[in-house]
Amino acid sequence: MQSDKLFAMPEEDTQLKLIEEKTADVDGLYKRFRQQQTEYGGEVTPADKKTTCRSSEKPRMTI
């Protein structure tokens, strides 16, 4: 094992933090999806599909 690969470089650290944030977002969305399916019967109405986005907010994540 190379000792120079044990610690991330500053630019890699920034990328790793971004990946961790996106992973946490996806994990939360998955948990909400599963809750919808298991606790609420999984029914999705047209009203459920409508989303609002404040124009001042930028999307945090793109998939």
C-alpha cells in the first residue's frame, strides 16, 4: 500500500464532500420513497406530482 494514497488531496477532499452530500440526498429521497410505498399505500395523485421551485433556489443535485 502506498502511503501517499492514504489521505486525499485538497481537491479530492472537496469532491469527496460533494459526493457525500449527494449520497445523503439520494438516501433521504429513497427513504421517503419507501415510506410512501409502505406506510401510505403507494398511491400517487396528480396533486402529488406537482412540485414548486422557488426561483431563487438552484437545484442541489442533478441525477
